[in-house]
Amino acid sequence: MIMEPSELMAGLDRDALQALADGRHGDPFAILGPHSWNGRAIVRAILPGAVGVELVEPGSNAVLARMQPIHQVGIFAAALDTIGRYRLRIQWPEDVQETEDPYSFGLLLGDLDLHLIGQGTHYDLGRTLGARAMDIDGVSGVRFSVWAPNARRVSVVGDFNAWDGRRHPMRLRAQSGVWELFVPRIGPGDRYKFEILDRNGVLLPQKADPVARASEAAPATASIVASSAPFQWTDDDWMRSAPERRSGEGAMSVYEVHLGSWLRIAEENNRSLDWIELSQRLIPYAERLGFTHIELLPIMEHPFGGSWGYQPLGLFAPTGRFGTPEDFAYFVDRCHAAGIGVILDWVPAHFPTDVWGLARFDGTALYEHEDPREGFHKDWNTLIYNLGRNEVKGFLIASAMEWLEHFHVDALRVDAVASMLYRDYSRNAGEWIPNQYGGRENLESVEFFKHLNSIIHQRCPHAFTVAEESTAWPGVTKPPEEGGLGFDFKWNMGWMHDTLEYMEKEPVYRRYHHGMLTFGMVYAYSERFVLPLSHDEVVHGKGSLLGKMPGDHWQKHANLRAYFGFMWAHPGKKLLFMGGEIGQPTEWNHDASLHWDLLDHPEHAGVQRLIGDLNRIYASEPALQHGDLHPDGFQWVVGDDAENSVFGMLRTTADQNGAILTISNMTPVLREGYRVGVPKPGRWQVILNSDAGIYGGSNAGNSEVWTEAVSAHGRDHSLLLTLPPLATIYLKWMG
């Protein structure tokens, strides 16, 4: 029996119907889908632009009813004797579509999920919120969910509904502010966004999914439904052995890389390599040079390439610039197969103001602070996450878990930690709000870091964290239970600035600044340090590492080699930004490839060979590793010879049986007959000389030397050495 449209309206408020047609209704399930009325089932659907709609039986495809239009915008209804399974057969002007009714499915997220989201303790948001390809009741489709507690209406839009926000309005789970909807018959690869009507009835720009696990490559901005199929990892052995690496007791030498400019293909419109090509070229390169880790500038999806990834909006999605999430997982898997760990730069400090991103996501300051004195970075014109909100803290920690757990990443280097720890960071008086005690410390950030690191160490025994923290905040690498922030390592920014400033000076003046190279050891064991020569030092007019060195062409290369030798001899883990290892003379350009043609010149090839040899010696000599974290593994042998600008360091093993002496001569003067006191008598073998001819040097210096019973530097035995000009030498005690 066909019911008249007026009968199909029974029990339905016309204002509510009009609100649905206008895209203003916040409870679509109250109208759409199957409903009981006077012993019958009334099914309603909103399909703007449809010519006609039928309800059909899933098994037989028999027509159960023809739906009648009840509103000119394209709302249809039909009556059935009973509520059973049905499909919608939709006649569009140029096509016929058959699909299950999104509004025939029940609640999607469990109460526990919603509770944990509200508490900020749901650490698997990448598999809960966002877009999840799945089957429900035997029907394949995508479950969409998004946190927007202050919205009046949220719809999911995409290619599957012509980006029409009237087609798929979502259900609000009021206790958590999460909206959800299952859309049948779509899957991985589909593009989507969320269309949001704020609480004042204002339609916002369509928003990308904050928890999208795949995104379009910039400048496009849509989110993409990612595959839910697990990646087939082959790194079980690597993951099992990871806790030994996390301890920090061994060698750690990090190659910092901006993927978009490491190598470009000039013949193909200067394009960057994709993940597969990087697996074939970057990984073997880093392995050949002996790096233990590759650190990637942020690969989380970001709109502006000129930010180098440091203004991300997709904290759960590898950028689409280099391929799919599966391709990124393959890259990580291949790194592990080569014995190389993967470190990702991760940015929980701030996010850009793009209208399709997180900014005023549901019409309110949801992820950011409302007050610009807390919520706006003037330095970067970005918004600051509100870490006083549980859901925001949970969002960020879940992002960290996504990379560490689902992508097997070995470490996160957390960017801009100092900007998070101080409320007055880069602000003048009156431009910041003190904490509850009147101080400048950001107590919410302190608790966030403690919680973040505790969760990572609890759930990810393979992983470690590194803080980019540029102040003297105490206890950055101490455990939270001891009052620290819980990071495993901290970048030693002071060491980097001091030593680079020293090396930039003409050698004749270095005697007056001797302490710049020795001061780092005053505090070397106050934290667990990484010595960074990072990307920040080779941009914005600072020049390249080679360009900072004084002197003529030969002296510049000699200075750089001597500096690298000093750095690898100094306690602390090592980090070098790409291009430094080939002595690139110009500063880094993120829109261009490194100057690989330089390797045709012996002096540049020599710098590269030196880095490889330094890494291999560092990895093979326990004496060069122990003192990274333990003060009993380091002694100054020559620390006060400012007049000659000579530095001597002794590195020893835990049992003191292994010893390596390093001497740096930071002047262009060949020093013959230079006596150095040593703790052990016998033969000392030169295992590295940065002035060797194979590196482009003058080949001065000793190959081996025997001790003499002549006291020097407070020791009974000494070596009489020839110190090459602008060079660092390593001597190993052979017994």
C-alpha cells in the first residue's frame, strides 16, 4: 500500500524537516533512516538531486517500496510493513547507485572509547577517530568520527556525495562531543572533509580531518581514507633488540635529512624522490657512511613546504608528497633491515592558522587557547595547543603513539620544547599570562611532557625521545619520578653555538676564546646530550658549515675536518645535517638538491670519507662511547693550552683498559715535538688523522708513537707528537 506524502510526514515536525533540508539540523537520526509509526516502518532519506529512490531487498533485489518526495530539496520517504534489511536504489540524472542506508546503522563508538577520549587517555585515536575502513553487519564502508563538541551540525563530505553537506550529516554522541557516521560502499582512497555549522549557525570552511591517516599532497587539502590493512613488517629482530639501543650506551650518529631537498631529479622537473626511491638511495648512502640513525625533518602533513614541515596540520598522516602511508612504512622497514633507526621531528608546540585546519575547528578555540597571550606565537604566526584541555593532550599523545607503534619509528625529536616550557617565551611584559603561582613556567606543558614520556616508555620499549630545548631548564632528561621531564636525550644547543663561534674566528685569535671549546665539559653530564650540527645553522643567511670556516680554500676544508674530528671525540651523541658531510659551500636551499657534483672534487670527497671513518671508529671503539654518558670515561689531557690552541681529550672504557687520545690543533701551524702526558705506557697507534692525504690534507703527523718515561700533564709517561696543521688526530693505546 502506497502512503501519501502527508501520511509519511506523520509524527514529523515540519520545522525539523526544513532544518534538515537547510543543513541546520543537529540530530539527523531523529528523522532519517527507519522509524516505527503506528505499527509500520517509515524510512526517510535525504538525497538532493536524486530523480527517484527505491527500497530494495538485499538478497533478491526485489523492490520493497518506491520512496516518495516529502521535501523539494530531495528528502524521500516510504513505508514498510516491518523494519528489516533494505538498500537504497538511487536514480541520479546520469547513473543508478545502490547502497545501504547510512542511517540504518546503530551507535558506532563504544562508551569506553568516548570516556577515554574525554579523559585524554585514548592513545589509539588513529584507529578510533577519523576515517576507519571497516565492515559492519557484513557491509563494507567507512566509519567517520570527529571531535567537535561545540558544533550545531557536522557532516562528512567528499567525492562520494559531491561535497554536499546535506547528504551525510552525522550523529552527535553528546557525552563526549564526538560526531559519528558509517558511510557504506566507500573505502580507502576516497577523499573527504568535515563540514561544520558552528553553534551560532555560521557555516565554517570545510575542515580536513585532524586525525586523518592519509592526506592529499599540498597544495590540495582533502583528507584521504587510509587502508586499515596491517603492513607486513619484517623487522621483528630489530624491534626485539631496540631496548639495548634506547639505553644510549652505544654509538649514536644521526644523519638529519630534509627529504624534499636531499636529492632531486633535474631531468624530471626537479622533482623530489618518493619513499620507494629514498629506500633505494638514501638508506644505502647513510649505511655506507656509518650513520646509526636517519632523522627526518617533520613528515607529518603540512600545507606550506617552506616551513620544512615545522607547521604541520596532519599529525597522524605522512605527507602525501612522497607517497602513501604504506610506502612510508616500507621505508622504515628497509631502514631497520639496514640496521638504521628512524627518528622523526615532531611538533606539539603549535600549528598554522589555515582555515581548513585546526584553527577554531568547530567555531571555537578548540585545540588552541582563546586568549592570544597564551594561544598565539608571534614569531611564527601560529596557534599554540591548549595543553590544559584533556582532549588536546590526548590528541597529541595519540599522535606520538601513531608514529611509534603503528609505523615502528624509533624515536621522536620534539621540536621547540623551550617555547612550550615558558609562558613568556619571546613575549614582552604584559604580553603573557603567569601561571597560577605567578611564575613564568608553563605547568601544563611540564605535566604534558612527563605524561608523554611516561606513556612512551611504558608502551614503546623500543622508542626514545629527544628534546630540542635551548635553555637551562633542569632535569630535561631525568625521569619524571625524579622531578624531570623524562626525555632520553637533549640537544646541546650551547655546545653547538659555542663551538661554531670559535671555529668562525681566524686561528690567530682563537687563543683568546679557548674556553668556547672547553666549556661544554663543565655541564656535559648534567643531561644526556646530543651534539647537533643541525639544519638551523645552515639557513637564513648563516651560510654553510664550510662557509663559516676562515681561511683560503684549503684551510676552510682543513678547519671543517678538524672540527668534525673534535666533535666526534667530544662526549655526546652526534647529529649532522645533510650537506655537511660533503662540505657544501653554500647554505641549504629547501627548493633545490644538495650539490652532489661536489664529490667530483677530492677535497669534498675527502670530507665525506672522513665522516664515514669517524662513524666507523665511533661505532667500533667502546672508549669513544662510554664517556658519552659517564664522566669516568673522559679526561682533559690538554685543556689549557690556549696559546697554541691545542686540545687533548682522553676517552676510556668502563674498565679503563681501553683508551683513545684525541689531539686537535686549531691553528695552521705544524707543531713538531709536542709532548702530551698519557696514563698508559707503550705503543699508541694513530687510527685517524683529519690531515691525511685521503681526506685532502697535507699528510703530516705520526703513524704510531711509543711513550717515553718523561712526565707531562701530571702523568709519568708521555708521547712526543707531530701535530698536523688544522687537524684532529686519534691515537689508540695498543699496549
